[in-house]
Amino acid sequence: MAGFLLRRMVSRGVLVVLAGSLAYLLAAAALDPRGGFEGRVPRPPESVVDARLSALNLNDRVPLADRYRVWAWGVLHGDFGRTQEGEPVDAELWRRLGVSLRLLVPGAVLGGVLGVLLGAYAAARRGRAADRSITAASCLLLAVPVFVLAVLSQTIAVTVNAALGVRVFVWAGESAPEGSGALVDQARHLLLPTVVMTLAQAALFSRYQRGLMLDVLHADFVRTARARGLRRRSALLRHGLRTALTPMTTYFAYSTGLLVLGGVFVEKVFGRHGMGEWLVDSIGRGDVNAVAAIDCVAACAVVLAGLVSDVLNGMLDPRVRSGATP
């Protein structure tokens, strides 16, 4: 198992390097940092603009390979460069990362667990009212874009607040200005966006888990377990669910990209100043270093999810622990 994980870490480390390099090269080739000086009155002389962009390693008149070497050398030393305003990217990156993690992690965990449970339950109740209800709700949630779901949740929250005459739901930002730092206040602001992320994730996981459970309902090992005297529920939980969960660990890694993408829209709708909002704003400004740094962190998140997936896969599948599978 240790050797298996070591090989995976090396291969995924190579993927992070390739993904980060490609992200920088694409951002540096496509974005226009010079455009940020066009609207200034009076417009600075070209020599001043060139000097400013060169100091930030953003000058599009410098060969792309040279800019990449400077950026890569800085990243190797833990420095992602500076933004167009001259501020260090690192400090803003870690602050924004904390905001995004507080949104994405609870939504991912709750959505994954809820989706697996609902999918397994729907498969066990195949054709019954519970199965039809869960399937209909999942398909409806999958058909609604996450930003529409976020706006709809706000509309419902406004209606509930008006009906009760009390602000039960609050969502703009991370906390109220007068309550910043209060844990309860931050939890209230986190409730609605977390519900949106949870519902979006649960819909995906429940559909996939239902299909996997249906494949094992009538498998030989389940019938054998029942023939030995286990009740249907015990046979499904102890044998069927464990087998059906193994492919879900792989799906967990692949769904991380969709989770991050959904977080971009949710942050914008709910006014949470995380990495998603920063990415959208940085692309609009042509801030190459900020965009590249965010993409590197996103790539690391996907790779980390893949490693977690490998660990869970090894826990559920003895062949992985023994090295029988690649």
C-alpha cells in the first residue's frame, strides 16, 4: 500500500507541474495586462508601462519562455509573484483559500455522504415511491445550474424572512460588519451557500451510487450472503454497499473539478470573497500571476482529492493494499 501511494504521489506531482505550467502559459498568452493602463487619464508613457509590467513579470513584449522561467523559479521558492497592483499574490491567495475551503469542504462532505446514502436507499427501494421521489429530485437538481439554485435559495430565504418577520437567513459575505469574528454569525452566513453546494453534490452522487448499487443487488456474493442466513438489509450493507462504494472513490476525485467550478458561481452569488470570485475578477483585469496561482491551487486540490480517493480505494479493496492492482 505504501509503495502504491508513493507511485501515485510521484505521478500526480508530475501532473501538478504540467497543469500549473500550462495554466501560466495559457494565461500569459491570452490575457492582456497592458490593457489595464488603456483607460487611465492621462495615459502613462509606453516606457513607464513597460517598466511597470517588466517589474511584475507581466510585460507581453518579453518572450513568453523568459517570463515562464522567472515565474517557475519564483514558484519553486514559494513565490507566486505580484498582482497588477504590486501586492504579493501569496498573501491574498492564502486568505482567499481559507474563505473557499470554508465553503467547499462542508458542502463536499455533506453532499457526498448524503448522495451516497440516498442513492443506496433508492436502489434498495427500486420502483417504489421513495426511489421515484429521490430520482425525480436528483434529476431536477441536476437540470438546474448551480448559480440558478443559489439565486432561488436566496429568493426562498427572503420569503421566509418576510413571513416570519425575523432575519432567520443571512448570506451576503462571511459575516455581518458588526458581528465579524463571531462564530455563530459566520455559521449563519455559511448556512445557505453550504445548502446549495450540498444539494448540487448530493444530486450527482445519488444518481451514480444508485446505478452502482443496482449492479450489486443481485450479484452472486449478495445471494450467497443471504443464503447463509443474513437478512437482505444486512447483506446489502455489509457486502453490497462496500462493493458499490469502491468505484465512488474514483468518482470523488473526478467530481472535485465540478465542485471547484460550482464554488466559483456560488461565491459570486453570495458575495463571498474567495478564490472563485478572485479568479473571475483577475481574468477580467488580465492579472496573469493571480490567475496562474489560483489554477495551481485548483490543480493541487484535484490531485489531493485523487490521493484521498486512492487511500479510500485501498481501504475498501484488499487487492489495492496487497499491490495486486495498479
